[in-house]
Amino acid sequence: MLQAIGLTSTARRGRPPVVDDLTFEARPGQVTALLGAPGSGRTTALRLMLSLEQGRGVTYFRGRPLPRIAHPAREVGALLGDVPGNPSRTARGQLRMLCAAAGVPVTRADELLDVVGLTGLGRRRLGSLSLGMDRRLGLAAALLTDPHTLLLDEPAADLSPRDTGWLFGLLRAHAAHGGTVLYTTGDPKEAARNADRVVTLDAGRLVADQAAADFARTRLRPRVAVRTPQALRLGALLGKEARVGRRSVEVVPEGGNRLSVYGSSCAVIGDTAFRHGVPLHQLADEIGDMGPRPAPGQHTGSPAAPDPTTGPEATQPAPRHTSTPPHTSTPPHTSALSTTPAPLHTSAPPRPLRSPLRPLRPFRLLRYELSRTFGTRTTWAAIATVLAVSAVLAALLAHRGDTPLPAALAGWPGLLPLPPAAFGAGLLGAYAFGDEFRYPALSVSRGTSPRRLGLLLAKLTVTGGLALALAATTAITDFLVLRFLYGVELADLAGAMPAQAASWAALCTGCAWAGLLGAGVFRVTAAGLAAVLAVPVLVAPAVQHLLTGPAARSIAGFPHRLRELMWLRLPADIDQWLLSGLRIVAQPVGVALMLSLPALLCAYLLIGLRRKARW
């Protein structure tokens, strides 16, 4: 059972809260609709339940608040809008990435694709999926961990009647197996037709909490939609005949040449129009909504799929003095609407997980990060571009003959602030967090904040390893190109190879981490790239000015003095390695990275981890 108690969103800029003291419950085994006009607080209420929105109140999932649930992903599955995935990622890749984060077997992805009817579309890119396919994939992501409770935000918006019937068939199957389903909608007829219980909101407050049968009887009324160029004349004639025959008929002008007639039938209205020579352009039975209307000028949002059993959709009627308020239980003096639900397409629910759900430990996040990094074409395109550009620059620099061989192997002309490999490593690092915030798969569907310490460690590990691999691959590729073109041999680098290799690896890794932390602090990839370029362009010149001043001192003899302070006897070769490391660190770019990385890390920890973690 889901119990929401006192949900209140934070008021902003002197405005009243979007959700104000909302209390209701959604029972297991039932489909509950959260009904309200646009701006009534439906989506905000769901975000408050998932702790994705700041506010007050508490939501209990089977008697436990969300922060006290050991495995929240196993308890709650959410679908808030479209699938928040990179458009270049495949549908199967998106689900497998979420499987890695949730700690479920990757075979679960193929099982859910079969359940939602996307078996043959696993290789399709997310950007090429239609609206119905995207909604099916989002439902598969919500069901990935076999949750007990489903929270869905307008799942049937803009869907065809066929997809709508399939969707609610699957939701009813989930509820029939003991699950709790809560979804939002703005269509009262859809709520009465597909839900077991309807919770109505107006201006962020609870208006009614009713069974679907009571809701249909008190809020929905049958009516006849009439369209004629003589609307005023026909309305007057219908009112006159109703008074003569002492029948309760209500005629409501809807604007233009349209009328809504309550308490009559198509046959009676057609006979009246025929007798008086009034032409008719439309005459159809409909179901009218007697609930609160949106405020003037307010957008009505995406229309729901039309109901083929009730005729075309009609605009909501104007307020009438004879209508019954939606929160009362006294039915109006008119024929009651049949509460028999429309036939639904049955769907088989996914099989429950056979193995217990594993928690979000660091190695699970490491699997997630590896899947996220290599699951799109952007990473591979960036690596291929770096290798090609570096090879071309290396060939041009070696052809000139005045460039040192290490600089030629790195493809680093003096005009560029960074070699292509270091810039590419920084780009991949910035993309790691920039893609996370641009397509927040974790924060929306799994309820996890992207700024988590475990996720940071996983990203540092993956980007660092990727930077080292890129540095090594670039050096090897450039060496092979130079050997093929100019006959360069490895012996030409044997003397200074260890120190230069360490310096090269440290430069690429430092740039990757600078881009990662910069994008993590400012939430965009461009900020990460700016942090990478700021190291050689802004920080390094300032460091070089300090290191080359007239009063600069030498560190010669530092290993010997360090040996005197230590009790342990170190090998004699350690001095050479220590001096090589100090020379690397003493370079302006090395010092700039040593100063920039701790500053960015402190800013990340200060900004990202100062708030309470969201599961």
C-alpha cells in the first residue's frame, strides 16, 4: 500500500505551493488514478513521493518511508515522461545499463523487451523510436527490478487507442498480482474507464477520493453534441419544447455554432430540428465532464486518446447552477453512466526475479559506467577522431625535422595548448558527467542522484583507465605511422622513455579528471571542456611565472635528504625514479593540474554532496 501524508511542495517567489497538504492512499491490487487539470500538481506530487522535489510530508511504501527501504528500486518503479536516455543508445543497451546499476542480470532486459512487445526492436536507437515504442520502453525500465509499486506520469498521453488498451491491460495485470499502480491523468473519462479508484486534485489540494463507480456517477453525465449554424435558434426551440413537455433539459452554448444538450437524446433533437428546418452538421452522444475547469488562459496539455465508445471529444461545458459538485455523492437527475469498464487487451506480466536484488555497490556502479561509456557511438567517434588527428600531426611534425621526437609522437605542435590525446581524454571525461546530467537515467527512473560518491569513484576509475588506454594507443599509432613513413626506430627513445611515458600518462589522466570534475560541478559538458583548457591556458602560465622567478631554488639533493628522514633502507635506484617523478610534477602543466584537480574536487564535494542523498 502507498500512503501519502501531508505532501506539500516548497513555495517559490511568494506563490502558493503547487501541492498543498495532500493526503491519500493507493491500495495494492488496484489501479489508482491521480486526476487533475494541468497545473493541479499531479506531476509534483509524484516527484515529492520519489524525493525528487523539495517539500514536506512523507510517503510510506508498504509501511516504510523511502529512505528506510533497503532496496528502493525493488519497491518502486517510476515512469516520469519520456525515456531519459541518449538518443544514440539502443533500446537493449539502455535497459542493460539500468540492469547494471540496479544489480539485476542483463538477461532481464531481453525478458522485459519481450513483455512490452519490443522483441525485434532491441537494436533500434532511442531517437528513432515512435511515441508508443518509447512509452513501452519506459514501462520496461520501470518494471526492470520487479517493483511492487508503479508510479506513472500520464502514461497514456498522446497514445493511440490500441496502445492505450495494451498499456492499461499490463497495468491491470500488475495490480492483479498484488502490485500497487498509481498514475496521473487529465482525462476524467479515461480515469473512470481504466482505474479502480480516482483521486481528484484541484489547485494542489485533494477534492475527492472515490471509487471509479462513484466518480462516474457524480462527475460524468451523458450529453448530446450539436453543431448547427442556427445554434441560438435551435437552443431556444429545445428549451421551449422541454418546458411544454415538462422535461428536464439543459442547453449549454459552447461557443460558435456548437451546443451541448443534457437530458435529451439524438432522436428528439433531430426531430425538433427537422420540424423547424434547422440544418444539422453534427449530432452525437458524448460524455460531459462536470468537474472543475482549468483557469482561463491555461493550457490544456496533451489530449488523451479519443474513446471510440463515447463519440468525438468535446470541450468542457461552462459552469451550470444545476450541476452536482464533484465531491458530493448525490447523483444528478439524469441517467447514470454505466460503470462497466471497456474491454482491455490482456498482457502477461513479467516473471518475478529469481535471484535477490543486489545493492548499488561501487562495482555495480562501475558496470553501469562502463555500459554508459561504451554504449553510444560518441565515445568511439571521439577516440577515432583523436587517433586520426594525432597521426596526421605526428607525420607533419616529423616531416619538418625541427620537432623533438617525443613531441612528434604526441602530435603536439607548439601552437596547441594540449595534444589531441590529452584534449580527447578531457572531452571523454567531460562527456561522462555531461551526458549523465543531460540524460538523467538514474535520477528519474531509479531515483538516484547523479552526484553520489560511489558514482564519482566509478567515473574516476573508468575515465582514468580510458585516458591511459587512449594515451597508449595514440603513442603506439603515431610511432607506427612515423616508422612506416620515415623509418623511426624505438631505440631513438630508449634513454628517456620511462620518464616521458609517465609524464604522458599523467597529462592525459589529469585532463580526463579535470573535464570530469568540471562537468560534474557545472552540470554541462562545455564546462568540463573549459576546465580542461583553463589548465594550460590560464593556470600553467601563472605557475610558470612563479617557478621561473629570480629567487627560485633548486631541489637538487632532495632524495638524499628524504632518505635521511626515513628509517627504512630504500634501494639506490629509487633516487632516479623519484627525481624523474619530481621533474614531471615540476613542469608548469603538471603543477597546474595538481592545483586544479583538488580545487575542482573540493567544489564538487561542496556543491554536490552537501544535500541529502536521494536514495
